[in-house]
Amino acid sequence: MKKQVTIAVLAALGAGATQVASAQETSVTIYGRAHVSFEQIRKSGQETTQFLKNNTSRIGFRGEEALGSGLKAFFQIESGVALDDGSTGGSNKLAGRETFVGLKNDYGTVKAGNFYHPYDDLHGISGNYFQLFTGTSNDATLWANGSSAATGGFDERLPNAVSYESPKFGGLSAKLWYSFGPSDNGGEEQLGDDGSRMFSANVVYENGPLKAAWGHLQQRRMEAQSKNFYEDGYSNFITAGYQAGPFYFAGLVERDELKNINQSGDSRTRNYWHLLAKYTTGAHTVGAFYGKAYDWKGDAGRDDSGARMYTVGYNYALSKRTQVYALYTNLKNDDAGAYNLGGSPARVNPTSSNPALNDWTIAAEKQSGIVVGMAHNF
């Protein structure tokens, strides 16, 4: 059924082509990123750790073919590469990252595969500038409540998805995305095959130096995925960014809701916001980011469960493709906060069938990271 629906959607877009070029124009590009950093992490009550970290290094193949009458086929196969230890877990496997096939013309773009949803696509507008360089400073520590859907996070990559993106009309565009449910052989950021469904959408406006957008994501029928931690999850945010000469300013406001917490029938909601500023002159960029997550509210809420996080950093472009950088990130949890620098909130016992144990683990109150790294794109 999944394959039939996907093929039908792709075929509908291609129906407008009245002829196929006898000599198709094709192109394939090899691309990727090699990126490592040295990091020192401090957490209150724990020993300081130092390590070399691989930061979503990858290699991929992408290409497109002109089919005639303005219709093009395209594909991308992207795999993670662990430069630090050569491991093959999670997304560090063939097609473990953004991988898809699709068709596009003047009426829009349809694609199918394993890729981030429209909610995550908006991260480039106001995401922490330095999160592109290391997971330690990733604002998804607070934004989207992390990257694990099983623990109530919304910043994940999910497979078996199809999407449609509209063309631009006066600076406006929109995208719809639906996942038929993860397969049982997924790795990092993927869930087991237990009937969950995900839907996401965005609306984007671009006009000169201004970008503004709304993003939405819902995760339904999550009981089995989350070991009865929650049933349905919803997240909405609005974001905007403005380029003023060498300065860039951006911000985001978000609201999350998790329903039927621990099979109680009760819900909890959370508000979050962040601000970003950066300044670029020549090869030099300096930037700062600040984000704040408020307490979870509602019948299943919890006092003192918020946190705040900030990052300051410097980046030097050795070339258009090679950069070195240094940054400092600081996270402070409230008394009952569960956020982890560079990670997602964890539950007390995520494998337990006892609803009383399926809530979060209070994390270290004070966490900080010093990072020096290098990234090369090819």
C-alpha cells in the first residue's frame, strides 16, 4: 500500500509531461562534509570529559535528469561517515541520512524517501549558527524538545515519507510531508514499526533580506514508540530572520503539547523561544545565541522543569569550503530540568511498562562545553 500511494503521487506530477526528450540531460554530483572537533564538557556533580567528536560528517550522491516539457527527475543518496572511530551505527550507514527520489516542474516538487520534515527545514532561518559545526551547541537541546520522538522530541529524521513543495508565489511557498510509519530496521532518529504516523507542514515567506515562516509537526499514535509515555505530540512555531548588511538577526517562538502522559489522560504543554545574532566581515564571523524553555504546564505539568542555554563563538573561513572555529556553550537546568547539552531529555526507565516510571530523568543543573573544530565541505 505504501509503495502504491507513493508511485501514484509521483505519477500525478509527471502527468503534465507531453513528451520525453530523446537525449536526456543528466548530471550526478559527489558531495560531502568532513568535520571533527575537540571538545571539553563539564557537568555539575560529574567529572570533566574530553574527546574528539565527529559532527555529522557525510558523503552523498545527487543528480537530476531532464525528462522534457520542463519535468525533471532527481535523487539523493546520503550516508553518514564517522571520522572519529569509523563506526557504522545510526545514520553512519549507506543511505542513513537524507535520501530520496522525486519529480519536479513548474507546478512543484514531489519526493519520497528518508528525509527531514518541513518543520526541520526552517532551522536555517533562526537555528543556532554554531550548531552547524557541533552537536554540543545544537539548539535542539531545547528547541523542539530534542531529537528523540520516543521522549517527546520533534527534531528527527523519519523514513517512509512523501512530500510536496509548492512553487513560490510572490515570495510565498508551502510544503506538506507525511510519514507512513518508520520501519523496524531504523537507526538513530528512527523508531520501530508500531503504527505511529507523522504529519508536518510549513509556510515560508522570503522578500529580500527578510525571511519568515510557520512550522508544524504532529506525531500520532506514539504509545508503543514511547513505552506509553505519551500518545500524541504537537508542535508549532513561528520564526523570522533579517539580514542587515553584515549583521543577521533572527528569532523563534514555539509551543509544544504532549497528550495522555503516562496513560493518565492528562496533557502537558511547553513554551520556548530563542534569539540569534551574528556579524560577518571578510573571513571572520562572530555570533551569539540564547534560548529559554519554560516549565511544562497542564494537568501533567511539572514545576521548575525549564532551562536556558547560550552559545558564543568565532568562525574563520580559510576558504569557501574550509572553516575553523571555537565556541563556548552553557546550559542551566531548573531544579527539575531534564535537558542534556548536545542531546535529548531522558526518561527514568524508558523500557518499563509501568507508567509511573515513564517520565524524565532530572539532568545536571549546570553544563558547559568548550569546542575547537574544523569543517571541510566538498
